[in-house]
Amino acid sequence: MQPLKLTLKGFRGIRDGLGLEEITLDLERLADGAELIAIAGANGSGKTTIMDNLTPYNLLPSRAAAAGPGGFTFYDHVYLPESVKNLTWTHEGRCYRSQIVIRMSGRRKTEAFLLGLDDDGQWRPVRVDDGTVSDGRVESYTRCVECICGSPETFFTSVFASQGKRQLNTYRNGEIKTLLADLLGQEEIRAIGQKAAEVARLLKAGLVAIRQEQSSLADEIAAVEAARQRLDGADSRVAGAEGAKRAAQTRLDEALERHARLTAEREQSRAIEARRAQLTAERQAELDATRQSAEALQAQDLAEVQRLERLEQRIGARQQQEQARRQSLMQSRRRCLEVLGAADAVGRSVRRLALAQRAHELRWARTQAGRQQVQLLTQCQGAVRLAEQKLASIERDAGKAVLRAQELAHRLGLTADVPCSGTDLQGHCKLLGDAREAHALMPDARTQVARCAREKEQVQGELNQARRRHEALAAAPQALAWTEDRESAARERLDRMAVLASKEQACAQAKATLADIDRDLAALGSPTMQVVQTPEEQAERGQIGVSRLAIAQQLQRQQQRSTAALARIERLLVELPAAYDECPLKAAAEAVTGARGALATTERSLLEAARDAQAQVELGRQSAALVARRDRVQARCTKVENELADWSLFARCMSNDGLIALAIDDAGPALSGLANELLLACYGPRFTVSIHTLLGSGKGEQKEGFDIVVHDGTTGDAKSMGLMSGGERTWVEACLTRAIALYLATHTGRRYSTLFCDEADGALDPDRKRMFMAMKREVLRLGGYEREYFVSQTPELTAMADAVIDLEAFKAQAAEEVLVVG
């Protein structure tokens, strides 16, 4: 596998290191036939991002937790809504193009396409031998890449040394065997072993089912045997049941014969019973007719009683109406008398209403005049307060004016006391200038004092006048209160007289109504008089009495006739013979029923005994069949156990601990030889390595394992690679991994034309770093590799490369393009 051209768009490492959204590297042009190509740049410039993307695998090895699926995701390393990785590469003479599109807008989605260049120059989706076609899904892309370039574990262990790569000495036994089996091309053996293990698993599952069947058969046989034991003696129970059935049949025949005899006797007595039933029916019919006639006559009598009650109710209702009418008239008469009781007061109110209304108007006018006097008093009080405020303000202004005049007089008096007065300095003396300014201001100050005196005199006059008016109106509030009380009393008297006067019409109407009520009461008569019945009511009362008497006589005659008829029927019933006794017949019928039940019970017992006997025979046949089936299942179980042992042994032989372990043991010396060759060529004869797959336990026994033992020729010691220093472990690890690559190229036929190494020389001293570069060239020579891409932070090693891809130059070029565009 050899990369030709790489385009990255939207990767965080390129944006953060170079400030570019997209970068394209024409590796074929930049390498230009060189063997060692260094990728140079400052820390964080994106070297590892470019190195990780030089392979078609769908991961970044330096960021992946595991080389297989699920150990890595691109979403943490891109930032655009649609980021792209395009890699053109060749492998075994054919050109391919890998395109991985990572979408982060909305729902995350990754599409991966692998295209191959046909002979006609067209890019078409790759199809591998198992029929998988690269259709854009990540799974199909990964499968196609692994079919072309091998598994990612092999690739990143042998030819790609990523940053932070796991060292071989840290692998566990199972992990290293799986890795070495893949390196040695033991996939077919492992596949056969997995198939054998699957067969063994299926046989084991089948064996569990067979053993479960054996267990269920044993349970069934035990259950059948227990049932057979419960059915022992079924034949003797059949014979006993047959004897009991015959005895029950005999008893049933005897009971049937006795029941038939008693039934014949009952038939003979049926004529007498029919006559008795006829007489009984006649007696009951007579009783019913008598009862119905009596009920009809009683209903008629009840109707006449109800008619009499209705008559009494009508008379009582007329009496109640007259009483209610008399009470209503008496209540109206009392109301009229109550109204007429106030007639004198109403007359007086009507006569004096106009005078009361005139008195109220006069008092209301006096109240209004008093209110105006109080309002004038309030205005006088406001004028007094305003004049007092003005007088206080004028006095303050006058005091200030007097003080101002005194101050100016004092300053003017300094004119004679100033020493420079009359000299040449008087024009420059500030005191003399101040005195002259006071002389100019004196007339204004005196004028202001005089004006304040005039204003004070005028305001004092206004204040005295307002006080005189206030004193004249001082008694207005008391007078207003007195007039308001008199006006309120007059208004109440007027309202009272108006109410009484309004009742004048009611008194006249009450007087007329009282005369009508007296006439109606006189027509009703005295309340102690009895209600007099009308002729119609007296005639109806007589008819009711006659009807009730006739009904009583008819009822008496009906009772006499019924008594005679019933006596006749009773005599005929007494003359008949006694009734037939049903008890013997019932006892016979019960005996027949019991005999039939006993016969049915014996028949059921016989049937159950016969069924048990038949079931016993059937259980014997089932037991024999189950025993035969148990033998067949046992034979099949033995066969499956033998097959399971064979397939389990075969699966173990084809596993990591079988043929694969032998192949690894065979490859161990070759791998050690290649690693020692590189160590000798680059670092001298000091260190040699050996690979051990059998390790000693604490008990002195040998067990399967894996360890890389390093022999130090200087000290003569041998120790595990994990116990070496960091620098020593780095170059031994580098030689061993490159030895694996050489072994792949020379023994398995899996060739990669390009090697990759990302900052693997960090722990080496300067001398060892130069030897490290010599080892690289030796690996290229021995393995026939075309080139190696590497990253190093040592400028000396970068300078020893045949070609350098300087990322700083890309950054500077991008900055220049931005300046030109700007």
C-alpha cells in the first residue's frame, strides 16, 4: 500500500495547526522518488493528523482506542457540517481512491466509498471476492479495505508505528497469539478451529437436550410404574363388581313389583276421589260466590256512606265560607276604624299645612343669609392672614435695607480716614475705591428704606380694616347654627303635616267602606247561629238512609242462603269413604329410586374396575415402549458424547493453543533472527532478542505464555523487554516491529511498499537517533520497500531524510494568499 494524494477538509488538527479549512498533498510529487520522507513542522501543526490519514483505514491510529470497529469515531476530530477525507493510493499494482464523508449537520452520518481504477481509466466501486461491494456504507468500505490491505491490527503493528502505539511486551498471551496468527497468515486454521468449536457447541447443546430427554423418560417410566402399582388387583375388583351388580338388579325387580301393585290399588280409589274433589270444588265455588256478593253489597253500602260524608262536607264547607267571609269583613272594619281614628289630626294638618310651609320658607331664607355671613367671615380671615404675611415680608425687606444703608454709611465714612486720600496713590487704593462706590449706592439704599416704610403703612391700613370686618362678623357661626336648628324643626313639622294631610282621601274612603261592611255583616246574621240545611240536602239525606237499609237486608238474606248450601255439601262429603293413603305408594317409589341408584353405583364400580384393568394392560405396553426408547436415547447420547470429544479436541488443535501455537513457535526463531539482524546492523552486537511462548510457573512447570527476552552482550544478563529503560526498549521495539514487517514480506507474501513512523525516536539519545535512521534504511533494503514516511521532532533526523514535507511552508503560503486577496 502506497499513498499518492491526500485531501483533508474540515479536520480540527489542520485548522488549529495551519489555519486551513482544506489541504491537499500531492505525495507523489513531494516524494519525487525519495525513500525516507520526513513530515516536518512545529508542535501542533497537524503532522500526526496528516500521518494518520495516509492509510485507507477508517480510523486515526494515534487517536483510536482499538484498531477494530467501535474503537474510533471521526466526529470528535472534524468541525464542518460536511468534512471530507480523499486518499488516492496503490496496492499490488492497482490504483484505488478512498472517500470518507463525515456529516454533522442535524443527524450524524458517515459515508465511505472505495473506488478502483479500471483498465479503461474509469473509477468504479470495488467488489471483493466474497461479493461485497463498496456502496457507501462504512461496513462495506471496511470489509473491502481489509480484503485488500489486511486487518488493521496487522497493518498498525507491522508497518505503521503510530504515536503512543502499544508495545509488544504489554500484550497478553491470548492477544499476542491472535496477532501473530494473523501476521503468519493462520486465518484459515483459525476459521477451521472456530467452525469446529461451533460444531462442538452445537453438539453440547444437543447433548443437553438428549440428557433432558433421558431425564424426562426416566420420570415417565417411574410415573407409569407407580400407576401400575396403584392398579394392582383390578381383575378381582371386576369380579366383585359383577356380583354386586346382580344383587342390585334383584332388589330393583322386587321394588318395581311392589310399586306396580300399590299403583293398581290407587287407580281403584280414583272415582271416589273424583266425587270428593267435585264436592270440594262446589263448596269452594259457593264460598267464592257468597264472598263476592257480600263484597258487592259492602261496596254499595260504602258508596252510600261516602255520599253522606260528601253531603256533610258540603254543608261544613258552606259554613266555613260564611265564617271566613265574616272574619274578612271584621278585619276590613277594624282597618277602617284605625284609619278614621286619625281623622281629627288629618283635618288639623290640612288646615295648618300652608302656614307651616310659609314658616319653613322664612327660616330657610334666614339660614341662607347666615351662611353668606359665615362665608364673608372666612374671606376676612384669609385677608387678615395675607396682610400679616405681606407685613412680615415688608418688615424683613426694610430691615435688610436699613442694614444696607448703615453698611454703606460706614464705608462712606472711611473716606476721610484713608491715609492716601489727596495723594498720588488714591487712584490705586482699594479702600478709597470701595468708599466711593458706597457713596454712589447711598441714594438707592435710602430710597428702598422709604419705599418699604410706605408699603408697610399701606399694608397696615389694609390689615386694620380686615380685622374690623372680622370683628363685626365674629358672631355669624353661632347665629347660623341657631337658624339651622330652627329651619330643621320647621322642615320636620312641615313633613309631618304633609304626611297627615295626604291621608284625607283615605279617611273619606274608609268612612264609605265602613258603611258597606256593616250592611254585609247584618246580612250574614249572628256568628252563633246554626247552619240551616236546604231542602235538596234534606231530601238527599233521606235517600241515603233508605238505600243503606235495603243493602243491609239483602246482605242478611245472602248469608242465610249460603249457610244452607254449605251444610248440604258438608253432609255429602261426610258420607264419602276415607281418602286413599299415598304413603305406601311413596315409600315404594322411593324404594325403586334407591334400588336404581344402587344399581347405577354398582355399574359405575364395574365400569371403573374394567377401565382400571384395561389401563393396567395399556400401562404395561407403555412401560415396554418407554424402556425401548430409553435404550435408543442412551445409544444416541453415547454417540454424541464421543463426537463432542472428537470435535472439542479438533477445535483445540486448530486454536491459538494448537497448530497456531506451533506455527508461532516455528516463526519465533525467524522473527528473532530478523530483529537481531537489524540490531546488529544498526546498534552493534550488544543486544539480541529471543521470543518465548512457554514460560516457567512458580511451581517449576511450563505454561503457555509470551515474553520477549533481551540478552545484553556487555553485562551477560538476560531480562524481559518490559524491564529495560525507555530508550533501550524503544529501539528494540522498533527492530522487532520492523522484523515482523520483513517476515510478512518474505514469508507470507503480504507486501506493503510503504512504511510509516510517527515520533518513535523521542526517548533516544542523539547517537541512538542516528542509528535509528540507519535502521530505517536497512529495513527498506532488506524488505524491498519503496519509501517510509516519518515524523520526528529532531531537526538532525529531519535533515537526514531524502525529502521533507514542510507544513510551515504550507502555513506561510496560506498567509500570503490571504494577504494578496486582502
